[in-house]
Amino acid sequence: KGYRISGGYKIVQDSQGTKIIFDQRFRTTNGPDLKVFLSKDSHRVINNNNADFGERVALLQSNQGYQEYLLNPRIDISKYKTLIIHCERFSKLWGVADITPEKKKDSK
């Protein structure tokens, strides 16, 4: 959905807490005000017309390369189905990825 996004991500638990980590191959089109969100909705129902993109994680650090996002400790990742990149300023859905059970359990 939206713009081309490549690369991978994983969700890990370590001594700091739960993190979303985009790998070194991560790439997307640059844009203003790109943010990372978690949603309890399936990717099938998420679109630009949705008023609520879920839980805001952080401003996207870069449109390419390795990056880590430490989740607020109150966020229970097991309750979320989708990882979203969204341009808030222009209400543009950038991209969506399902959070699979394997990603939720990753502990590396």
C-alpha cells in the first residue's frame, strides 16, 4: 500500500525492552513527517481513509538503513497485527507490514 518499501524488520526483546528493528536493507521513498505506528487492525482494512492508525511509535529516523525503535513499556506487542509507516502531515499511508507471530516472539 502506498509507496515502495523494501528490506526487513524484526521485533526483539532485550534488557532495554521491546524494540522494532529495521535492517540495513530497509529503503523507502523520502517524505515529510513519516512516522512509525502499530495497529491492531489487519493490513487489509488499513487505508488513507482510516482516521486512527493505531499506536504512534516514533518519527521515522531515516528513509534507509538500520534503525531501532524502543517501544513504550506500556505497549503489549502481542495485541498488534500491523506495522505502519504513515505521513501524518499529508495523511498519506506510506506502507504496511503484517506482524507475524514469529516477529512477536523474536528474542535475538
